[in-house]
Amino acid sequence: MEQVKQYFENHETVNQLYFTSDGLAFFDEVNAINHAGNLDDTTISTKTRDEVESELEQLTDGLEYDPLDEPDAE
């Protein structure tokens, strides 16, 4: 998930990415389809910016703040 988040951070105007089973990200679905055609697993999954942000929020909602996690905590 962190890698997907990084793609969106690096490309601020992109709202949807297409991923092939080998983990490559594509801006255009047709390019993902063409690449996937050369793979054993031709699955393509899509992720939107909103989905990623929502999933990351859900992951961090249950975490409590621990002051000992601070870099300068002793």
C-alpha cells in the first residue's frame, strides 16, 4: 500500500492507476492490458487516489500515540 501511496504523491494529477500482476503501475488502462498480455497472470487491478487515502486512514485510526516512538525519546 505504501508504494501505491508513493505513486500518487509523485503524480499529483493522477487519480487512478492500473496495476498488473507483476506490480507495475500504469496511467492508462490500455497500456496495462498490453503489458498483462505478456504475463502468466493477466489480472489488472485499479486503485484510485480516494481508495488509497481511505484505506490508509482506516489503518491508522486504531493506532494510539506512543511518546516512546519519538526519535529522541529515551
